[in-house]
Amino acid sequence: EDDRAQFAKLIGFSRHRREKLGHRRVSGDDSGRRKRQSAPRAFGTNDHGRGLEFGEDLKGGKRIDEEDGMVYEMDDGSGVFFCDRFRRYKFFCGACGLGLLKELVGVNAILLKRNKELFEGDKES
């Protein structure tokens, strides 16, 4: 629960920086202030919307990874996945790619469980 609260604060602060402090490029802005790009050009356009809230899900999709909601199976059997923690930049794949993503999520779950076991009881963790 603490992780969720911390993540919610991080998202809120990021949105505050972007929307209230103007730390992004906005068309028609004549203030002359240098602003941070909102997304790398490699993702195409710079405006992908606000992203998803922490508990929010993609419409028409079912979460594959219950914890973070980074991979979704869509109603038509295709997949949508996100590459960023704010879930703003969507990437799409077919059923074959979705199968690979499901396997990756499964393997990662095993690795994360093992990591947790290794660090439990460690005074520095």
C-alpha cells in the first residue's frame, strides 16, 4: 500500500510540473521560457495525453500483470503495452506478441518474488 501511495504522489507531482509549472513544450507559447520535451521524438508525436491513473485500466482491455497494468489483452485478442511508468506511450502487438509478453510477465513475477525473498530481513532494504 505504501508503494501505491508513493507512486500516486509521483504521478501527481509529475502532472503538477507538466500542467501547472509549464515544464513541457506548448504550441503557441510566447513566454520565451525553455521547456522540457514531453516525450522523445522516437515515440512520434510529443502529446500522448495524460496517461492512466494508478488504478485506472485501459478501456476494452484486461490486465495481464495485475500489479502495474503495463500489459493488456484487448477484446480482439491483440495486445497493448506501455514502456513508461506513467502509462502514456502505448505500443500495440498481435496475438503472437501478446503471447510473448504474457511469458515475460510470468518470468518477471518469478524473478521479483525471488528478489523479495533475498532482501527480506536485510537491514538495509
